[in-house]
Amino acid sequence: MARPGTDVSRGLAFALTSALTFALSGPFARALMDAGWTPTAAVIARLAGGAVALAVVATVVRPRWFAEARRHARTVVLYGLIPIAGAQLCYYNAVAHLSVGVALLLEYTAPILVVGWIWLTTRRRPHTGTLAGMLLAIAGIMLVLNIFGTESTRVNATGVLWASAAAVCAACYFMMSDTGAGNADQESLHPLTLATGGLLVGGAAVTALGLTGIMPLAFGTADVTVAGVTAPWFAAVVVLGLFSTAVAYTLGIAGVALLRPGFASLVGLSEVLFAVLWARLLIGEAMTPVQVIGAAVVLFGLVLARPR
């Protein structure tokens, strides 16, 4: 049964704002890496910064958040390890073997996994509009990423496996965010608590991988440049931690709880569109006519896939 219209509107606003802020990470992470940071270091800065910001907010707004996180320790730990740390590390490993476009496309097959899992576990076939919208959204993403363009791409089995693992982790993000919302017979886990605890766990996990040498780890203190403006390195870290992590995860979890995983995962595809727009504004990359068409296809697909 469809959720009330107000909940859907709020959920859509939360999810789109989450995608918008998630998409900010690309240009600012690139700025850090151009200044000498390794991808692992950029991930640690992002997760640690987000965890600190949310811990402060949670302590003020929800003083007993830590006790709540302990009561739901299994959910919080799994959320931090799989949807947060796992998705980021798998994606970066995929990029090491694949072109960025192919790796990102494979990760964004997550909505197919979510809809398929719901179909399998509930034995209820998705509405025809949902299926059609899902296919259109995926087709639009392929156009936005220029998968059918003339630029050559590198594809190998190892990279496909890493990118597929990233897609599984991304699908878990939507499913576990919904689980954290609880139900009538289960104490709910507040989105702020789940995001804060998950970021703490995820940040600690990625840090451990870097410190043990499993993943290359190097930080830097050189200035960064974004949109032609030079700023201290910590400015990029603040944007990554506060906006593209703390705000993005909190609103994303709240949005999933209101929209349900299937539709929320499709709305999440808009992150790619926002990433293209941010790239245009911050680093001067313009959208091609094909990308504009792809963006329109994605948006139309999301309209078709709305809850029924």
C-alpha cells in the first residue's frame, strides 16, 4: 500500500538532497588527490569528518544516541562495514581495473538488485511502471556515462567483480537503511544514530586497512583548487565530511525510510546527474547533448517508477 502523499514528498526531498550532497564528493575528493592524497586517505578524511560532525550534532539533538546504537550494535556495525566502508573501497578497487564510466555504471546496477531482491522475497511482481521506470533510468545512466561513446574503456574480470561487489554494497545501503527504520513491532533506529554509528565504524575500518598497509595511505598539506579557487586542504575535508557525508547519509537514510528501498534506490540514480552538474560548475566539464538526453530519460524513468 502506498505511503501517504506527504511522506512520499518528504522522502523524495530528502533523497534528492542526499544525492545532491553525495555528488559533491567527486570534485573535492579529486582536489585532495591532485594535492597528493591517496584515495584511501580521501575516504578516511570523508568518513572521519562526517562521523565527528554527526557525533556532535547527535550528542546535542539526541543525547542517548550512543546507548541506542549499542542496542542496535549488529545493525550499526554491519551498516558501517558494508554500505559505507565496503561500497567505497570496492568502487575504488574497481576503478583500478576499469574505466571510471564502466565501474560507476556497474555500481549503479544496485537498483536492479534491490527490486529483484524485493520481488524474490515477497513474491510480488513489481508494478509494470516500476519495471519500465527502472529500465529507463538505467538506460539514461548509460547515456550520461557515455557507455556507447567512442572513448575506449578497459574491462577485465577482476574489475567487474569489484564493481559488482560495490553494487551489492550499494544495494545493502538501501535495504539496511529501510531496516533501520523499524516497524510496529520493533524499536526503530533513528536515522541520525544509524548514520553516526555507521560512519564511526566505517571510518575505523578504512583507517585500519590504511594503517596496516592493505590499502595505500598518504595524506598531504598542500592547498587544493576547486572551481579556480585555491583553498587550504582542510576546506575540502570540511565539505567532504560535513556535506557529502554527514548531511548526505542522514537525509539518505531518512529518505529511504519514507520511500521504501525500491523507489529510493532509483531516486539514488540522480546522484550521477548531480555529479555531472557539479563537475560542470566546479571543474568546468560541460554536459554533451547525449548526456542531456540521458538526464531527461533518467528523470522520466523516476517518474514512472514512483510508488503505487
